[in-house]
Amino acid sequence: MSQECYKTSLKNYSSYPISHESYLIKKNRKTFHASNERRTPSAEQRATNAERRATSNERRATSNGFTLLELIGVIAIIAILGAVITPSVLNHLDAAARDAEDETLDGIAHAIKVYLRENRAWPPSLVSLSPDYLPTNTVQLTQNKNGFSRYFFVHPDISGIPNATGLDVNQLDDAQFLLISDLNADAAPVITNAAEFDAWWNSDDATAPDLTIHRGQVSDAYRLVTLSAAGTRGAYQIDGDVTNWDCHLQPNLTHARYHLTGTTIGLDEESPYTMPEVQFTLARDTGYRYNPCHATGSRWRVTPGANPSCRSLWFSTANAAVANGTPCLTSWSNAELLQLGNPNLTFEPGTTGGTVSSLIDMGNFTPSTNIAAMHYVGRNMTVTQPGLLVPTTIDLFEGDLLLAVAWYTVLTSTNSILVVEDDVFIFRPDTPGDYRSGTFTMLYDNLAGPFIAITGISLVEQETVVGGQTLQAGTFLYSRGWNSHKNKIYHYVPEDDGLLTTGTTLLIDGSDIDMGGTTGGSAAVVGLDLIERDVVVGGTALRAGQFLVTLDRSDNAVGNGGSISTQINDVLILDVTSTGAGSTDATATLFFEGADINLDSWIGVDSFTLAPTL
């Protein structure tokens, strides 16, 4: 600073009055005294401060740790809380584990149902579900999270039944399976029969908290298939398994079983199974009925109504057949009644064809017999039986068979009867259409004369004109095996049978038409049937008043105005223009040629009748 400036400053400073200095001193003193007053508390303030210091000391003492008593109290509280909370937590964890196992078993059960639907079979084990049906390895599939085994059981009553066989209505309720898992131990269930399965199914899970059971019911996966046929025809395939209905009569044959949805069904009109006319995938309850009388391609039908009836040729043979080569049935005994019918039934002219089946085995009723004559009763009617003093009557019913045997025999079914070769008796099935059992009733005892065999018989069921002669309903036609009578057909009127008359007259004299030779000593009539109304059988038209006849040997010239040759297994049509001894006139045509269906020449058709196809 310059001297001038210093002087100026000093000058200015020295110019303040004295009073100002005094003011500053006083002011500073006042401020000091006020400060001292704030720093010196009153007695009340000093007491408050003392309390505050004591509280502060207590806090410092607490922050340094708990007392032993306080620590014991804290531990006790924690123990009480643990005792209350821990079981709840553990129970919650156990419930969660069981819920998880339930969900796992639900997933396995779903995979089992998918496997069953796709393969139409139960999985052989849980391992079969991995990996295609459950994307997991076999260990995770077969063991629960605690390492204990899971078990799979199908109800024992259905486990061994393949889908091709199906389930009946009682077994459908058993379409069940079990999945069993224990999270705390190996459940090790033993299930070998239905009772053991049902015991586990009905067990109370609450008694074993760690046990988890899934109960699977799959009856809703099945659909009912009903296949029915009256008789012996048809074939079917279910789930790849073929069933051929054999060539023996099985009345009201029915398949009524439950099969898995998606099963392939094939229905063939012939047996054995080859090419199905009907094929479908099972999606709902389905029923088909087989009727061989429908046209080819429509014999299996969904609707059982509008089923036409058709006729076939029932016959028997003099000798048994062994590996004969006939369609369907190739072997039979001479006690069996056979049927040549649909499918493929045809008669002459042309080629004889059809399916041979066994209707009745009379050998089931007697150790040894041979049916020499037969007639199928086609309508209910009453016929007369001669009595000692007055005639009696007997009722015949549709489906009855009139029979004669070749020799003495006793027949036993629902009842027993003793018959000989000159008797005509009735066989009535216990169940209509089912000839496996029935009752026997004598109709005519000694019809042809003592020890003279009946070889053919036909009941006149409605008024019929034959060669200008009217035959009344309830009368009979028969042939008999006795010398020169063998080639003749007789008419029997029961009302005319009495003490002085036999009721029998000659209707057809075979000698007049060279049937069995001109003297009757050659071929004999061993089977006959009267055609009473116009009918078409196997494509061949037959007219009322005609006869069907078979002979017991070959004949080279039968009939007037154009004779035909016939063999032992053939059936002829006689178109009669006049009747009576010495005046019979008839032409002959071939109706059935046994060689066409491979009947061996030594077999010999010896009785027959036209009857409904069974």
C-alpha cells in the first residue's frame, strides 16, 4: 500500500467517535451474559437431564445382550411355534407329493387307454408305454419319486380275452384296471383272481395315506356287435380273427359280444371266409343278420325285417360219406339228415350246386339207425288216425318231421319210442327249428303191411290235382320196398282204413313209365315228394301236381315220350298226366344230379323232402 493510501485509511479510521467503541464493548458483554444464561440450566432442567441420562444408560445396557431369562423365554416361544407349524408344513408337503403322484397316475392311465384304443389290446406292462405313449424313460414310468414300484393290473376276468373274442355283457362291467403306488414303501400287491382285484378296487385309501390308487374303467371304449344267422351259413372276421360257421345246424346262431371301438369287422356270405361282402370299422353298437335266401351281395343285412324264406332239399343217404368232396360238408353218417341249400343253390337243367350241411344227427338218439323216409310238415293241420272202433285225430305242426327207419330201433330224446321199418312216426323239436332234441310220437303203425318197409312218404298238405286225380289234404303218399311194389307210389286215405279196407290205392305205377323196369323188379322208389303249389327252388320252376322221385339204382329209361337216364344219387321230376294201375303216364326230367356236388356213386340218396332253408 502507498503511503498516501495508508494515511488516508488511518485518517478515516481515526475519524470514528469514541461513543461507537463504547457501544461495541457493551454489545459484546450483553451477548456473553446471554450465552452464559443458556448454558446454566435451572434445577428443573437439571433433573430432566438426569432422567434422560439414566434412560440412555439403560438403552446402552440392553444393546449389549439378552439376559438368560429373556433368552430362555425366546427359545420357548420358538419351540412352541415349531411344534405348531412343522406338522402343518410336513402335511402340506406330503399332500403335495400325493397330488403329484395322483397326476402322474392319471397320465399313465390316459396312456393305457390310448394304447388300448390303438392296439385293441391291453399293454403287457407299463414299460410298453414308453416312449410312444408317454415321453419318459422306463424308470420314471415304473417307479415313483421315492423309488418304489408302480403296479399295473387288468381285471383277471378280462385280461386274457382278445378283442377278436370280445366281452359278454357280464364281462363288460369288469373292463377295469388298477394303478397302485406307495410313496413310503413297496405296495407289493398280490392280484391273481377277481376277488383280489375287487378287494383292491374297493379298498379305502384313507387307511394308508401314502398309498395312491388309480381306478380305471374302460367299458365305454367297447361297442356291441350282434351277428345272427338261423342255420349253418356265413363267416365273419373280427379284429383280424376269422370265424367260419361250420356245416352243422346251429339254430339261432348268434355272436353278441362287445369289441373295442375301431375294430374292423368283415362279413362273408360263404364259409370258409374269403372275400367279405360287408366290411366296416366299428363305431357304434351294430347288428347284422344273415339270411341265405337274399340275393348274392345282400345276405348280411342290418335290418332283420323283410327276410324272404326259401326252400332247399333235405335228404339222407343209404351209406355214410367220408371225405366226399361235397361243398362245405364232406363227411357224414347214414343217420344224419342233410340239407342242400344256399349259398349258390341251383338245380337242373344246368348244374346242381349249393352248400351241404348237417341238419340232424339221428345217431344222437340211437346207437344205430338209418332214415329211410322223411317229410317236412309245412303247415299246422289235423290228420286222422284209424282206431279199433272209431278213427281218432292228431295235430301236426309246422316244422314237424314225418320219418320212417330202415330197421328196428329205439329212439330216445325228450322221450323214447320203439319203431320198425313199417311205421311212420313224428319227430317234433322241443324248440321250433332246433332239431337237437324233441319228442317222438307214433303216427301210423304198420302202414305198409307187416314187415314191409316204408321207403318214401309225403303228406298232402293242401288239395292237389295229380294227373286228373284230386288228392285231399290230410292224405298220404308212400312207397314200399316189397318185390314188384318197389317202383310204385301209393295213396293212403286214413278215413278209409278199417277192418275190411286198408285205405291204400295205387296212384303211380312205375312199370307204366319204365321206372324201375316194366315188371318192377329193378330200381325201387326210395324217396318222393309231392309238389302242391307252383314254386321256384334253386332257380328251377316246379309246378303243382308234379312228383320228385329218387331210385335206389341207375335206370336208363324213365318216362314216356322222351325218357331220361338217371343214377343212384339223382332226383327226377315226374310230370304226371294220368294215374292208376296200367294207365299211369308221365314224362321225366332231371332235377338234382348228385355227381355235380361230388356225391360218390355208392352213397345213394334214399330219402328227401323240400323244406325251408335253415
